[in-house]
Amino acid sequence: MCETLLDVRGLCHSFPLGAGRYLRAVDGVSFRIRKGEIFGLVGESGSGKSTVARCVMNILRPQAGSILYRGVDVCDPAQFRANRRMLQTERQIIFQDSSSSLDQRMKVADIIAEPLAVNHIVPPRGSLRAEAAFQLRYVGMDPAYLDRYPPELSGGQRQRVAIARALTMEPSLLVADEPIAALDVSIQAQIINLFRHLQAEHGFTFLFIAHDLAVVRYLCDRVGVLYRGKLVEMAPTKELFDRPLHPYTKALLSAIPIPDPRRERARTRFHFDEAAFDRTGGFVQVSPEHFVLGGKEAEP
Amino acid sequence: MTADADRAEKLLDVGRLSVTFASPAGAVEAVRDVSLDLAPGEILAIVGESGCGKSALCRAIMKLLPASARVQADRLAVAGTDIRGLSERDMCALRGRLCSMVFQDPMTSLDPTMRIGAQIAEAVLAHEPGMKKDAVRRRVLELMDMVGIEDPPARYRLYPHDLSGGMRQRAVLAIALASRPRLLIADEPTTALDVTVQGQILDLLRDIQRGLGAGAVLVTHDLAVAARAADRTAVMYAGRIVEIGTTEEIFYDPRHPYTWGLLASLPSLAAEGRPLYAIPGMPPTLSPPPKGDAFACRNRYALAIDYDQAPPLFQVSPTHYAATWLLDPRAPAVARPVGGELHV
């Protein structure tokens, strides 16, 4: 259980803004994900969550740092080439917006079976179509949808198709970049339950990226908090929510909306002063599993 | 006579409003038989999933629906002015003065090529043509200050892309308030914003609305937003208001099974380790709407009559109404699965 599947070390990535300026989207982020764990990465928009996900999936090439997947440095071209097949089949990603991540002109059956086809894998269930039907049923949809096109489906159904497509490869690592942010409340609950079910049954390792802290608290085993490209705190979910140490984490947690009018209106918010953010400090271990950026701020 | 006087005091008075869109698949009944009212100084939240008709309802109140939409209403009055028969030209003169609207995504409601100050000034001038240049500038700075944009003179010359999402939404709010509207309609004003900023914008909206004595309709899919900001909450499903009451009543004493489902499916209210309650199935299509109660096929408490006849709004308290047959005296007693002591 304690085997490390993904090891991200000192990841840095910046985007050119023009005129010689750069935006440091991810700045020295390190974390490890153990096998069979759901690791949540939270932060506000622009904090670098998606950039981390894209680096992990080799969509972006980080400028510094290394990403070890099963001990293989995925950013090293030679190592990547030597393990290409393993890396491309074992890691899968689910994007936020399923209306743009699914090809509008492909039928659901072809979308779900495409990863098998492009990787020349013999479908374990006989035909590509049978495989697609199986995966579709697995995510809770009727195989009658196999011949539909994505625009004919609702948002929740499309997201299920995106999940089914990722599952055809029976991945070990599933990266989910805000997979439920675009869905309605009642559909969100269905997809969250699906994730929990899949994880319990398959033992996937999850990198779950979200801005909705209530969902993260419900779903994840451990959580890392990103702020302006820096990982400011990392701890098991319960510990993070019970004992946040970094002022930004405190502000973020105090901002979670509570669907209860009296409690919601009575509470005071913790304000985080952006100007006071010190990005130079090191990561300090407070307890075996709890890390926080900057030593002096870690005082309870 | 007294009914007329009563009506005149209402900021918004909607009676049996229906909106129908023509589509190739047949008429889509987006809003069906909605009645609601709003008193000055009050915030009403309209909560519902996408496609439930909440945006169509707002646009009907603003008369911003496309010409293909058919709007029918017994009453549709803003601040005592009946807007049903008004032409677009008359409506243009009233829009802003009577009611303003804030949309979801500030990046698309602002002009990316215009400075923030100039955009707010444009709104000020649109409602008070011929205002002197320095008076306009003073008013813009005052508006920027009111919506919590710090150091207005410095921000005046910035472009939308220079501002953060929260600041942009504040600028949009300033534009909406430039005409001193009696009624502010905010369609998902915080959905595109981060949680840390969401609370600030909601508090700001509440403070400003209180200060100006205006009324506000807050459309959202997020129950927590309603919990924070609204005095009263209406829950919409498949084009109808299924439950309406004070926010306390909706959260602590919900009566409609759909409201129960919405509350139970929130991860923040879920018991640790237990699967989330998910409302089975999906919202129905509204062309044509299903016979009987539109929620019946997803409702675990559905009665036989639900499949046959749509329930009327039953009165629970003077302020609280719910459209479910469970409130009929002949219905079997059902224990409420959420609400009540859970929240106290």
C-alpha cells in the first residue's frame, strides 16, 4: 500500500507573457502519490493546478524538476521513449469540460474504444464495440448510447463517457482535472459516487484536481494546497481540515460555503493578505504526514 | 383597492408567467406558471439546475428574451410598472432605471478593449445624458468605491484583463448600479469566481442592496450561495417553482422531495464514509413537459397521483409554499430525510 506510484520533485513551469516577462505557474512543487490513494490538489484559479496535471501527463514539458512514475522520469526523453507504451497506457486524464474534450463527430462507441485502437491492443472482450459497451455499462450508462454523438448527451452523461474512455486502458493512475466542476449538483453526486466506487473496486491511484473543497474533503485521502504556483500545505484530509496551519489554507477553508443559513452568516472569515505571502520559505514537516510552507507560520 | 395598494408596494410582481420557446423538436416550455413577488430591500434566491428555467425567468423579467420566445403572464410588473405590453423602445428607457442585470462571466460582459472607468462612465452617461465630464468622473469613482474597488483613480485606467476575476465582477456590478436601479437581477454572479472571492462579492451585493433599499433576485445553482445571501429562496425544477419560502424555512424545514434531494446530495452535509445521496435519473425535457409532476420519475416518494396531475402549491406557512402532493391531507405521512434538527 505504501509504494510510491508518482513522485513529483521540484516541478517548475512558467509561461511566457511576452516582453521578456514570465508567469511562474508552478514553482518548485514536490509531492508523492502512493499506490491506491486519492490525492487532491486544491487552489484557486490560476494557482497552477492544471499545469501540474498537464506536466504529469506529458502534455506540457516542465522547465525544471522531475516527475517519476514508477521510477521512470517521464520528462527525460530517453527514458520516456524506452517506456513509452507503459506510460501512455497506464496514465489517463479526464478533463473538466467534456464538451470540448470529446470529439463531436465521433460516436460514443468509437470515442471509448479509440485508446485501444490507437495503441493496437487486442480488445479483451472480443471486439472494440463489446469493450465500449462494457465500459459504458461500467460507468452506469445504457449501451443504447453507443451510437449517439456527444452533443446529444447531457453534461453528466458526457462526463461519464470521458471517464469510460479513460477506463478502457485500465489505468493505474487517473488524473482528473476538475471533472465535476461543470456539472449540476444532483449529477455531481452521481459522478462522485462513481469515482468512489471505481476506486474501491479497481484500486486506482487518483490525482484529483478541484477547487471545491467540500468535494475534496469527501473524496480524497490526502490534500495538497496550491497558491500561486507554490504548494503551501500538504496533509491527510482530516488533519488538513481539522488543523490547517498555513494562513492561506485557513483562509481557503474558512471560505467554504456552508449550505446552512444561520451557520453561514454567523461565521467569520479568515482573510489572507496576498502581499504577506512569503514564497521563499522551505517546506517544513510538522507531523509525519503534515507539511507546511515556511517554518514560522506553522505555529498553531 | 387594498390589493392595488399592496401590489404597488411590491418591487416585483410576477403572476402566472410562462415562457415558451419554439424549437425544431416542438415548443419548449422553459418557464411554466411561475408566480412570485419581491419587497423592497429583499433578496430572493432562485435555485435550480441548469435548464430548469431560472435564466429564462430572469430574462423574461428584463424583457431580454429573443423574439422567438412567447411570454404569457397574468401580471408582470416591476416597481408598479406593468411591463407586459411595452415595446423594446419603451423598455430601453426603463431598463437600468427599473432593473439592472449582472451576468455570470464578467469577462464576457465587459468590453476587453475599453478601460474600466470608461465602461462605467458609459453606463452613467446612458442614463443621464448631458452630464458634465468631471461630474461623470466623480460619479464613476464613487461607484467604484461603493463596489469595493480600492484606489479608484488608479484602477480607472486599467483594462478588464488587468483585473482579477473578483475585481472584474465588481466593475460589472458598478455598471449595473450606475443607473440606480430599483431591482437588481444577478444571474450566477459568483459561479465563475473562486470561493475566497465568492463570499466577498455576495456580502458586497447584500450590503449595497441593503444600503440602496433596492431589491435583488439572485439566480444560482449553489444552495450555499442562497444560504449566505438570500432572505427568501425559491427552488425551481423543470420550469416550475416547486418550493418557495424564507431561506430558513427552505433549509431547516424543506417540504419538497426535490429540495430534500438537493440538500442531501451536498458533499458538505454528507456523513463521512457513506455514499452521497444522488437524485436518480436526469431532469426531463420540456418539449413537451411530462404529464403530472415533472419530478415524479426521480422521486422516491412519488404517489400515484404524481404521474397524473401536477400538484398545486400547498401553503405550509404564510411565507412557505411547496408543490408536492405529500402536503395534501390525504397523502401518507413521510418523514423528512434532511433538514430540521440536522442544521440546528
